[in-house]
Amino acid sequence: MSENELGAFLRARREAVTPTEVGLPSGPRRRTPGLRRSEVATLAGISVEYLTRLEQGRDRNPSPSVLGSLADTLRLTVEERVHLRRLEKASNGADNPCCSAAPPPALSVRPTVRALVDRLEPTPAVLLNRLSDVLTYTTAYEQIARPLGLLDGDRPNLLRFVFTDERARTVFPEWDRVADEQIAHLRNESPMIDPHAVQLVDELTVLAGAPFADRIEAVPGLPRRSGVERLTHPQVGALRLAYETLALPDVDGQRLIVHLPADDATSAALDRLNGRRPGGLRAVSG
């Protein structure tokens, strides 16, 4: 790795974006490919001098909000945003910022809670920790969630899926409301002095850009504990699921979300998905 991989990547992406892609006129007098530094700086809300320092490697510690704004301006894909985040961490030598100021979010499930979730079959139910990591779920929930992509990865996370997975806006027809609810849960369950929450916020600020950053900076609302969730499922179509959120008596802020069909069509669709057979608990390994 060279000494200025971060700056080189930013410059390469700047030169790869055409003016028309960001709504600017493409005049005949451009001597350099792509966008000018001044154009990127204006669109990202930073100074030209600061962007120059980043590209030249004279500043290697941009904030997550700056990276998120640059990623939005440069039209970076999710994969490119992940790469940008890795380059930034490598360039400033940052290690995991988490410390002992707050305990890590729980990744295990108490035996009694595991038994409780098992008893909920064939009802779709999922257990989340305070950062919305998926801890365990019923077979009925898996039948709904896995085809949607909600359970992809070694450690599925509902918040990360909503803001960084391209499928999320199709899965959730009311995506804006769902996104607001996810932010409300994060702000309610994890104070922003929690280093584990801060790490996740920094990550999603870069990966998701303005749709996440604007919400996390806004005045937080209270999360809804019940309601009706609309989903678009690739196998059975539209679903309307009534949900109840049950907070467990833990300092970790685990919450159990139980879903029930909100109409006859959804009830029939769930029957087709899981056959209403009692099933075993599915736990995320880790």
C-alpha cells in the first residue's frame, strides 16, 4: 500500500464522475477529466483547500461526515464506500475505537429467552440487541426474512440492512418511515457516548451517506413499539405484518419483535411460506 492510497482513490473517483452525473454543465473548456476540485468541494460542503489536502495526503483524518458527503458527491457504490472507509482507517492508523466505557452489545441469548422464542413457533419473531444485531429468530421469521436478504452475512444487522442494502427500498415500500424508526431505536437504546454505537454511526455515515447522516443528526423521536409493517416478499408478494416490540429486562437493551398477520391475505401467505409447522429456533452463529 502506498503512502497516499486514500487521496489517490478520492482523486480517481473525482476524475471518473462526469459533470452531467451531478447536474452540472459540461463545457468545452475542461482540461481535466471528471469534476474539478472546486465542484466537488462545493457539492460536498467542504473547502477546496481541505479537499486538496485530502487528495495530496496532507490530511489523513477526515471525519465520517466529510467522507459520507464525498461518497454521496462522487456517487460511490456500497462496495466503494466500504473501500473508502478501509482506506481512511488505514491511512490514519486507527484501530477499533471501542473501549471499556460501555460493555459490548450482547451477542448471546439467555437460555430462558431462547426457550421463550422457541415457544413462539410458528409465529415470526426475532431478537435484536441494542445495535439491532440479529441474535436469534424463529423458523417462521427465517421463512420471511432470508429471501429478503435480511439474514445475509455472518452477523446480520437490521439497521445496516435498511441503510446499506440496495434491496431494502424494495423490501420496505414505506422505506422512509422504516429508516426513521431504525434511527429512533438506535438513539433510544444507545446513548451517543457509547463507543460501540459511535463506531456503528461512523461506519453508516460513510456507507449510507446523507440518508443516514441527516437522520442521525436530527432531533430524535421515540420509536414505535407496535404497528403494522408492510413488506414486499419475492415469493408471496405484499405482506402486512402487525408487530409488538417487547423489551427484555436486560441492561443491554435487547428487544423481541413478534409479528402477526394483519389481514387474511397475509395470513394465507405466511401459511404458504412456513406450512404452519412447529419448527426449531434458528440462532446466528458467533
